[in-house]
Amino acid sequence: MTKTRDNKPHIGIYGRRNNGKSTIINLIAGQDVAIVSNHAGTTTDPVKKSVEILNLGPIVLVDTAGIDDEGELGKKRIEKTRESIKIVDLALLVTSNNQFGDYEKSLIDEFNAYNTPFIVVHNMADVAKASDAFAQTFTSKKIPFVEVSARNGEGFDKLVENIKANMPDSAYTTPSMFKGIIKKNDIVLLITPIDTEAPAGRMILPQVQAIRDTLDNDAVAITLKESAVEHFLKTTGIKPALAVTDSQIFDRANTLIPDEIPLTSFSITLSRLKGPFHEFIKGTPKIANLKDGDRVLILESCTHHTSCDDIGRYKIPRWIKEFTAKQVEFDVVSGLSSLNRPISDYAIVIQCGGCMITRKQLHNRLKAAIEVGIPVTNYGMAIAYIKGIFERATAPFSE
């Protein structure tokens, strides 16, 4: 699953083949968005569909392959099914015919490992009702349980009620980029270079988010290209409460913005918004410890066409090599694709800002590295450290 542009609550549908997962997708969506077939294994790779549910709002449904798929191809499908657990905010574990065994237990173990709340859904109630003993398997443990017949709509209202009740607040809550950093009527200077990586006719998402967040904090956003900053500061006499720059021009912004004005970057503000901020603070200086032969993992959270100015694939690797004077190897993984190497092969992980993914997706992306003690950082912090302005760039967010 490499497409990550849906920054809305994600609901994953899991279970064995032919338990009616795709039928439940269609029931929730209110339309035929998933292929329904009596042939086991119709769903292959996880499929995402954006829908809007009455009284719930816009969500993303993730239809997955059966956890009991077979053969070599089936193993790959199961692997992708398990990988998708990292990106969902809520899981529906679909059962039928009172079946509960190792397949379901393994899914529950993974839901718990990634702190993913889940609901057990007993489908096909029109064919075989859930026994009292089956239902008590879950209700006795306070696991949400609902019975439905996706084919005729029985239990739909109760299912939606359970989804609403169990969707974590974090799936809807958007933390502020600048809350506590700026106050009402403050002026925020946003330095936004227009280069070969800038999309034609529009701004990149972090810049748009920064403008909106400034307005949400009842402050004033002034957006300039870097070439206009010096003239603006000299001729207006305005002293911004905060300056935010694109990380790629950190060194130039550092000379343009007087020391008394706090300076940071869009990527660093995103790391505060979505990332394990303190892990980034702790991990960033480890760049200086890189040795010949070390391998660095760069995680992009979206897929895009690249150019010679690409920040993750070319600029950061070049800057790290120049900074460390070491022969370091780099792997770049885009979207939410699986790694081709064990995480233990890497000396450090550098995550992009993550503007295209949810906070949970970003945290789960880095979970494996953090658990085994591999340092993590993000684009903005890494660049600030390499350019020698790490302390200044993170100072606005120091507690």
C-alpha cells in the first residue's frame, strides 16, 4: 500500500476468506466499492476507498485479503494484510459461523501490538447466528462485539454505533503546529522557495498547513520567497514572532533572519505535530557518529516523480556524505512499502515530514527502529544539524 494521500480516519476490514469482508465494506459504504464473490481469495492486495458515513463523516475503508490465504502468492497477500494494520485507526475483525481460532487470535495479537482498537463483527447472521458462548468469548473480555448480516443490512445501525464509539479521538484530532509557540495577533513569516520541486501553480502541503494553523491561532501569516525576506525586514520594520523556512534553505534563512527572531522549518513543525518529537531530538546528533559502510534508511511517506533536486534521494545523502566525510550507503523507501532489509541493518532512520499520512501511520512506521534502539530523525532536523543550526531550529519547541 503506497498511496497515502487520505489523511482521514482509516478502518481496516480483516478476517478469513469468504467471511464477507467485502460485503461489509459495501454495506458501510452504501455502494458496491468492493468485489463480492463466492470464490475464496477475491480480494488480493489491500484496497483503500474513501467514503462518508452518516453521523460519522469521511473515512477510508481498507479491504484486505483473507488471513487464511494459501500458497506462495497467498503468503505475500497475508504479509500485506498484516502490514496494513500499521496504518489503520480502527479494525473490524470479521467472523462467521461461530469460527474463532488461531487466525483470529493472531490478528488480535497484532492489533494489540500496534495499539489498534478493534471490533469483532459476526457476519452472515441470516445464515448462522452467533451462539451465546461465541459472543461471550469477546463480551466477557470487554471486546466490542456486533452481529450483522451484510447481505440484508441487519445490524448495520449497531455496527455504525460501535464504529463511532470505538474510533480513537486521535483519528479526528488535528494537533496545532504552533499552539503555545505563537499567540493572537503575532506575525509569522513563512519562507517558501519556488524551485524545481515546487508543484506548478500551487504550494506544497506543509506550507498550506502552516498558513492555516497560523490563522487558527488568530495570528497573521506573511508568505515570502527567500529572495524577498531581506527587503521585507528592512523596509517594513516588522519583527515576526516566528520565522518558518523550507529546510532546504536553512543555512540561507539563518543568515537572513536576525538571531532574536525564532527560526524553524516546516518539517520540524510537522515533527512536533505528528512525529515522536523527543526521539527525533535524541536521534538527530547520531548523524555525527556515522562510519564508513554504515547504511542510512530514508523514509518518504508519499510517492512522487524525482529530480536532481530531490530532497530525500539526492540532497540529504549528498549533505550527509559531505558532513561526515564517510562512505555511507542510502536506501530510500517511498509510501508505506515494506523494507527490503531488516531494520537492524541501518545506523539511523531519516523520516520525511509526513504531511501525507496520519500521526499513527508515522509512529508505526518508526516503531520497529525505536524498539531496537536505532536512532531516528526527520528531514528538517537532520538538515538543521548538518547546517549547524540544530539548536536554533528546535529552540522554539523546547519545553
